[in-house]
Amino acid sequence: MNKIYLIGLLLILSRCGKDIPAPTYLHIDEFTLEQNLDVNYGQLTHGFLDVYVYIDGQNFGVFPVPCVIPLNLEGVHNLQLMPAVRTNGQSGAKTRYPFVEHHIETVNFVRLDTLHIQPKTKYYSTTQVWYEDFEDAAMQIESTNFSTIEMIKSSDPSILTPRNGNFFGYVLLNSEATVWDANTTADWNLSPNRPAYIEIDFYNTNPIQTGIRALGPLGLNTWPHVLIVPQKPEEIVWKKMYIDIQPFIAASGVGSSFKLMLSSIITENNPSPFVAIDNIKLVYRN
């Protein structure tokens, strides 16, 4: 009896398998960030590690790039790819980046074939960008009175290869210079109802604290937001982080002005407390 049941089950599964149509495969490469001549943004670096996939307006999910996605589709469809960032460096906080365009094209899916897409994006023309890429003569980041060391601008490859361009800024902490604390020289009046992010490229063996300082009706408030953890010396590379500062702008009160802040305090038993940054940006909309 059990043998007859097993044979019948196999026949049913075999028949069901024949009813399942062959998939088509969507291969999505990493994003290319292109120039937008309407936006002054400095060096082009990005960290779009994930993509939201929409087909004919339907959300098919978010995937790390590059990726291959099997789909039960064929024929002509509208494909929309939205660059996503890992907000505040959290892998579980994948967010559509609000300042760049979506990749949109009409595609033709053929079953059992692989469709290769090389997505491109650029900043929206309405995006405002302040940046420090260390390429100009004067730096736009200055140490505060709390700091015991100054940031140095360098292009020396024996110290570090720049992230992009020719220069970077670095701080080499030691037992006598244990604290680096800095602000941007510029400040901004930012809308509490508009998105605002910090973009920063970093290379560090010591923690970096990022955030904003708000000067408003209640005085000076510091919002230390995201701690960039140190990298292991044997694994260290240039990385990029996207930091959402809009909640802190909204909490600072009407009429406040804002500076970006960066700091690093030497940690115990750290033989090489090194911090380098490049291409730091404030990205926002008025």
C-alpha cells in the first residue's frame, strides 16, 4: 500500500513540475554614478550596495548588487531600479537614497535567458551639495578648542592612497595628542521637513564620531549621531557611509543653524590610531 502511495505521489509531483513555466533571469550589475552638470558635488564616489527592483510598478524586493534574480515573466515590461544605501552603516537599514535618479528602461524578458542590466544613476538637479574633497588650497574643516591635534591634508601615497582625486585629510593620534574634534567652517539653515544626509569616505583604525552641532534659540546642542567603528589593520580599506541627520535637524528647533562635526578620541591599547577622511558631503534639499 505504501509503495502504491509513493508511486502516485511521484506521478503528481512530476505532473506539477511540468506545469511550472521556465524562469527568466535578471542580472543586475553595480550602479554607476554619473555626472550631473547642474550639481556641484566634487568627487564622484558612492556606496549603493543594494537595489530596489520594481517591474511594471510592482515591488519585487531589495537585493545586494551584483545579483541574479529568477523571474516568472516574459515579454516586454517596464523595469525600475532604485539605488539603496545602508543608512548609518546598518546592513538592516536599506533605504532608497532620496537624492539620486532611478534607472528606468523597457526590457524584454525571454524564458531561460539572462537579461544583463548595467544600472546608472546621478544626483537630481534639485539636490544641494556642500563638500570637502581636500582638493582646494584651504580646508573647510577646522579643529575646535577641545582638539589637541589638527587634521593634515596630504597626497603622500606612502601614507595612504586617496579615495578619489589627489588629496585626503588625516589625523595620527598619539599619547600626547589624544583628541581630534572638528567642525565645518560653513553652517547651514536646514529645513526640518526635508531629507538631509552626510556622506563620508573613511579609512580608520580608531573610532570616528559623526554628527551635527546646532546653534538655535536654546543655545548650542551637539548631536553625536553615528560612531564609525575602527577597522582591523589587516583588513582596512576605504569605505563609504550615508548618515541620516534629518531627525536631529527636526529636533533642534526652528531657526537653528547647523555645522557638521567630526571627532576621534584615542582608544586604549591601540598601537596605530589613524583616521583619514575624504569626500565628506552634506546632501540636502531646500
